[in-house]
Amino acid sequence: MKWTLSARPPFFLPAAVRSHGWIQLAPFHREDEEGTAFTYVRELDSGRAVEMRVTGAPGGVSVEVDAALTQDEQAALSRDVAWMLALDLDLSEFYELVRDEPKLAHVERRAQGRVLRSPTLFEDIVKTILTTNTAWGGTKRMVSAVVSQFGAPLPGDAGRHAFPGPERLATSDEETLRNETRLGYRAPYVLALARAVAGGELDLEAYKTSDLPTPELRKEMLALKGVGPYAAANLMVLLGRYDFLPVDSWALKVVSHEWHGGQPIGATEVEAAFEHWGAWKGLAYWFWDWSYLAEGG
DNA sequence: GGTAGACCTGGACGC
DNA sequence: GCGTCCAGGTCTACC
């Protein structure tokens, strides 16, 4: 079955798909380099896995599932896609703010500002933990292993699985996650998170709509084992709070080249460089035009 | 509150 | 092919 969802304009699906590396992580699958369509394998409440195919449509996106769905299941998938692509996000204040900044003036024209996210915060936290202290190739390998070893298989395609819910990961053990899934020292962090959510001690989904002030919400993220300043800031951006910068080695490098002549700098200098953008600094950093660095300038 | 060392893996490098 | 070194954030112990 196939249906459409509307998005608050301006909206351009490839801009969201290409907003960061999440599209390269299972169970996402990008159909082309441009990001005009992607698929995602989602486990329904019944335990059955289905593949969603998302493409651009006039005024929003089209969602296609090659399986029969109940009304409730279709509604749940619609909520997933709306969250993953932030279809209702209002960026008019951000666009107004950055209109005169040459390094950000492109964002409105290209309908940038939405950051692709997973359907659940649990999945995004696990993935974020798996980005820390490793190269991107390691992140892709670890996420792929988590999905293939624990995720519900997609009927008819043994090679694809959904991202496992916390209940599935909670039944694993540190030894397995460490040595078979090869998460290394991150294994106890992922296991503790899964068990806390599965056991009802932690309601991550409530954070999506939390009224907590951003610094308080950040403290909640930092309280999770394996989540430090970088990971917390990354998660805050995914939660639509842009007050903090995810300062990693890449941020130190590009900010140094942009404003400090390539000299070694710390997180303080990165923060200072974007302080001007206030509550939007996370997005300003995310969508800053660093292309000249990639081109070798 | 700040800092040093450990954690784990894969890739680069030298032999 | 093998061994060594290093990069990548966070945690814990210590000052």
C-alpha cells in the first residue's frame, strides 16, 4: 500500500536524507547518491518486519509498504516517517537569522535544516554511542552487526533486518555484544541502555516531546553511560534542540582551519565560533559551508 | 573541576 | 605477513 504525508515547506527529501551519515547505517538503505528515495526496515508492534520505501511527493513524501497493514500499523509508520524527516519542523526563524551569512545563506534555498533521525530515540542513542571513539567504518560495521544479529528479519529478504528494540537487545549479554557483535568496550553501555528501557526504568520516547529546558535535557543524556559531551550534543540536535555543539575531532579540525589558521584548538574555541547563533548554533554548525575544506582549500 | 590513562578496533606504516 | 603506532570520545581514578 502507498500513501502520502505532507511537510511544512520548504521541504526537499534529498536535503534531509543527505543531512548526515545516518542514511548509511542499517536498517536505512539509500537508493541513489542524490537521496531521492530511501528504504527503512521497521519492526511493527506485532513483531513483523516491513520495508518502507520513502520518496519525494508534491508537498511532502510518499510512503510505500509492500505488505498489508492495519490502520493502526499504517498510522504508526506515518508517525515514524514524520519524526524521521521532521516533516512538521518550522525553520523560518533559523532561515531569517542566517539569511545574511554567506556560509549559511544556501540553507533556505536548498531547504536544508532537517536532520535525518531514526524512528526511536533508543536507536539514535545506540547509533550515537557507536559513533564514539571509532572511525566511521567501525560505526557502520557495529550498527550492521547489531541489526543483523538481533533485528527482526524482513520476510522474503534474509539479508535485511529491522533495528532491534530494547527488549531484544536486553536479552543479550555483555560477552556476546563485546565479542560476537564486536562492540568492544561499548557493549556494557548498549546493554545497560537496552535493559533500562526494556525494564521500564527509562522512557526515552518521552524525551521527544519533553518540556524540560535544554540544559536539563542534556543532563539526562549525559547521565547515560557511554554518552559524553559530544554524543549528548549530537542527540540534542536529533531532538530538535540546537543550543549545543557536537564537538568531535572533525569540528576541531574545520573550525581551526576556518578561524585559527590550522592551529590546535579546543572545544572552547569551537563554542566561541558559533556563540553568535544562540539557540540555533547547533544547526549553524551542522549546515555551515565547509565544502572548501573538502576540496582542499 | 581538571587531568591522565585505559578502553577497543581498524587502518596506516615500516620492516 | 607481522608488529607497532595512532586516531577516535568517554569513563574512572586521582589530585
